[in-house]
Amino acid sequence: MKENKSKKFHFHLPKLTPLNLILMILIPIVLFIIIAIPIVYVNEYNANKVNLFASDLEKVDKKEIVYGNKNTKMDFDFVLYCTNYDNASGTIKFQAFAYENKDTRNVINLANKIKVRLGMYSDWIKVEQTSSSYEKYIGTGPRTAKEQSRSRFDFTIYNIPKLPKKGKLPFVNITSIPVYAYITYTTTINGTESNKKFILKYNYSDYVIESKTIEDHREKELNVSSTNIQWKYKNDITWTNSINVDDLIGIEVRNQIVDVKNEDGETKQVGYIQWKRKCDTEWTNLKAFTELTGYAEGKVPEVKVESGYIRWRFEEGATWNLITSTSSLKDIEVKADKDSPYILWRRKNQEEYTRLIAFEDLPGYTSDKVVEARVSGSNVQWRFTTTSTWTTLQTVDSLIGIRVQFDENRNVLWKCVDDTEWKNLFINGVQATEANLDTSAIKYGPTAGGIE
């Protein structure tokens, strides 16, 4: 018997004739014309053909204009968004604000203004509507710029056709119209003034938004007041409190038995209430147990810091007695010691003085002049006895306070003035950095209305 062999399928190309050859060439070309060219045309026609800001640019050299979009870099930061899109009436409202970035002050005189006009253009449906032109100052930061009318722009554009709408060609259906911002300002570099001109295109998705958050990328600065570690953005004038100084260097107290030598050189043990700052390592005697009212052999007081005072009592339930205020322990004493010869200082209740400045380093000092020193308010001052004018040498806080700084990674560090080791600053258990000092970033939006 003969085996039945399955027939194999063979694909045969059509016979290559002049007509087939022409069709093979024409079909891809026609498909390209039908698909690719309209897509490119739709995407590029408006941007290339609309007569943007004709009256503003009538006498302007077009080569001077930089064309871009929302990501185009200028010498300041600029935000534009829609606050209301009323499709029924064809009324669209926008808000914009301009604020400085880290380079602004190097090239722009902030006493000058920037000028902005908005326009919505579409050749497809013959739309060419513009807003009023406004001149505003540049804000220091996004929050300042958004909240102050001197840096915030409010625009309204009218008579926008209801969308969607058919365009000039049957396959073009307009569902949104781009908005353009014409921005001009003056820079001064090395004494030379230049007029900058930008036209930025914002597509519908760029300006009709739900809500966005802006970070202020300016550098931050640190400061220590008498009560708080503070920060502010560079070029701002208002400091923001971050953490209370007492949380870092507040007064601590404890009971301690110490060895004390009497006049005969004999050593005996005496109970003391002691204190120190949180950042100190050495404790200082404040009051002996024997000096407390009601003391008897073997009695040990309870001690605590409360409401700015050091308090003690012997028995639970008894009234807490005051020893002194914590602020008084921060008081310092100074003296001009002619035997050194130095101006010396110490905290009250401490025994040893510390050198502050040599007499010979005081302006105008000669060996025949007598130096006086005092603490006046929050300052250490000095004078010669031959004059009536006191000169401030430095503040008290500069002697007993704390220091703050950023490290190379922009973490916040702190230390007591007389310490050598810097420590990381923690706020509510989180390490403080330049980025997380401001926890209330500026938000803009949401928009209202929109295209249905």
C-alpha cells in the first residue's frame, strides 16, 4: 500500500510585474501620508503657525526670544496654573507667581519687576485670545510669592470656544488649547544689562491640575536665640523656632555625697544638691543638705526642676521649696584681673574663672591704663577707668550658649560653646536636616471646573 503523504503549503509571492512593483512602493507612502503626516501636523501646526503675542512682538527681534515650556530654566522660578476653567462661558482664570532661586540675586535686581502676559492660541479653530499684561516683583520664596499680590499674577482670558470642537480638518477634534506665557525681565551681569524674553508653552495637562506641592530649594540658615534654635530661608527676614534650647542644655539636678576637707585637713562626706547643664559632664554643688530647713542626720531631699525653678522637699506630700531659678544658674560674673592680666569670667556658683581676653588685646590698651569689666543685660562689657563709655565685648549667650551648623551633608549639628564635639540634632526623635526643617511646603491648586 502506498502511504498518503500530507501536502505542504507553499507561499508564492505574486509575480513581479511593473504594476505590482509600483503598488509595493506606493502603499507604504500612502499609509505614511494617511497616518504619520497628520499626527506630526496636529502636534506641530499650532506651535509653528500661530501668531503669538503679535502686538507685543511687533518690534522685537524674534532671535531674542527663547521658546520653551514649563521646565525651561530662567533666572527665577515661575509657576502657572488654572484656578477656574468655565467651559460653558469660555472664561478661564489663571494664577502665576515668580520667586527667586539660588541664582536670582546674582543677576537680577529685585527692585525691578518682571512682566507677564498670557495667551491662548489655536489655528485649528481660530482662537487668539490674550490676557492683560502685569508687572510684578520676584518673591523671596514660593510661599511669599503666592500669598502676596506684589509677586502673584491673576489673569482672566475670555471668549474661549466651548470644547470639544472640530478643527479645520475632519480628523482634527480639539479637546484642549495650550496657553502661552510671554515673560520679560532685565538682568545685570558685570554691569551689563540684558533684556530677557521667554515664550513658554503650557499644554492642558500642565496648567489644569488637581494640586501640587512646591519645595523651596533656597539654602537655609541657622541661628540660636536666647530660647530657641531657629532657621530661615536665605534672604528671608523671619526666623522660625525649631527646638527649645532648654531641651538641649536645660538644667538637671541630683543628690550626691561628696568628700569635703575641713580646716584641719580631715575629709568627711557631705550631701549636696548638685546641678549641671544637659550637655555638661561636670556637676556643680548648689546647696548642702545641712543648709536645708528641717534637715536631720540621714535625711535625703527629693529634688526636681519645674517651671524654671529648682525645688526640694524632705517628705512626700510636703510643699516643694525653692532653691533658685534655673535662669540664675546661667548668670555669669566677670572681673578684670590685673595680675593675669585678663578679663575673666565664670558662671555663678562655680569656683574657677576662665580667661576671656587679655588686656593687651583690648583696643587702645597701655600698661598704665586700668581695665574694668561688667555684665550688663545680655552683654559682657569693658572700659578704661579714664572713660565713661562701656564697650561690648561679647554676649553672655556666646559664653554659655550653644552653637549650630550644617555638616557637609546638610545635617543639623549642635554643641555647647565650651564643648569640642558636635552632635546630631534630633527633633521629636527625627534627625534634623536642611530638607526636613520646613514641614509645611507650599501647595497650589486645586483647580475648579474643567472641560466636560
